[in-house]
Amino acid sequence: MSIDSNTFEEASAQTTVAPRTPTAIETNATAGKALVFIDADNQTPALAKPLLHFLTGIGRRAGRVCIAGNGSGDRVKGWQTALQEIEPEVLIAAHVAPMRKQSADVRLMFELATLYHGQPDAQAVVLIVSRDDLLLAAAEALHGRGHHVLIAVGASAPAAPLATELPVVVLPQPQAASSQPIQKEAAVLAEANQPAAPIEVDSRLVNAAITKIRQTLSQSKGGGYAASAVGQVLSQMGYDKATRARIVKAIPNLKDTGVGADKRLVF
């Protein structure tokens, strides 16, 4: 979906709710500001500068930023540091969630719930930085309640278009020199209204994914890597669910064993 000025200026229908005390998030939803929610496990801190540059371009400033990630919290800290280096006074709430599947997404959804049950502010923009399906659904739910909602993601190739009709902002993502041609081509594509990504995955991306997995994860005692952990690594590299599945399927000599939480990928 293309983005124009009307996206930010349309009046939203007001939702009737019982009177209550505004939350910290809502009191920061002032004119010219944006409420930013960042999935640190899904999008890299390298996007901090293009993210703030985009907000400046539409006449907004980050009124409050909520960051959530799981594990050691390195990516959460990376986002916080990168944002405060550019805007030292930005108000940031950083949350490190337990190392469980979608735990960071759930933490962000608790934060978003205060907006869902609150009164929409016609002057505020809610910006969700993630391509995760769960948070896309949350964004659409907020939009349905009358909030102005945008999705922001880093450019990645190949990447299937996000399955949403909400406005999607594609942020340029700094990469190593070897991958710059791929990223440059992806950055000029509009995320919405693009044809589906091809079934085949570039072997260079598969090799890069394998290298990242082996650098990040330790093999289990029975050999191979936990399937859920592999999925998290690929998610941190910026790939959506469909692309992650294609990359895994393209791994040479892949074997899987076990089921459910015990499923392992051997390669």
C-alpha cells in the first residue's frame, strides 16, 4: 500500500470506553509525535537511524519507544543505544523477555493493549517495527479501533510481501559489502502490492543463514539444532515466516528428527 499525507491526516471514529486514568503510553501521544514499538528479535538495531530519519521526514518525533526482545537482551540493548545516540532524550521502555517462542511479541502486545482499550488519538501515529505475523494482527486490530498505525521493516531479499493492507514503510538496511547489491535492489521495492516471492531461494542467502545458525547456536547432544532456535535466528536476520520456511527447506542434506518442542534439524 502506498503512503501519502492522507494516511496521517484522516479523522478516525472515536471508540466509546469507560472513563479511566490515561496510561504512560497514552499521555505521550501528543501532536507531532509517534509511539514506536520495536520487535528487537525481528528487526536489527542498524535500522535505528533510518527509522528516526523517516519519522523526521513525516514531521514526527518518537514520543515514546517500547523495545522487547528475548534471550540475553543484546539486541534490546543495541536498539536502545543506537536510538539514544541520535536522540538522547527519547523515552525508552526496554524489556528482555524469557527465551521462549514469541515471548517478546507477547510483551509488546501487552504494551499495545493499553492503546487497544484506550481512546484513539487523531494526532498520534503508532509505528510497529516488525514483520512478525502476530504483531501484524495486533496492528490491524488497533487500526480497527481507529488508531493511525504504520508497519516498518528493514529491506531484505528475497522477502514475501507482508499480508496486510496497512501502510508498510521499507527502511534501508546497512549490510556488508558482499550483500549490498541484493539489499539495494530490495530497498527500492514497495513492500506492499508486490508479487509473491519465488519458491526458490538464492543459494547465497541459504549459505549465509547456515553460517549464522552455526555461529549462533550449539548443536544438541543428539546432533542438529532445535527447530525453534533455528527459526529465531532466521527471524533475527529479518526473514518473515514464509521466507524462513523456504530457507530451511533449501538447506543441503537437511534431515529432521523429533516432533513438537523436540524437533531438531540436522545438517
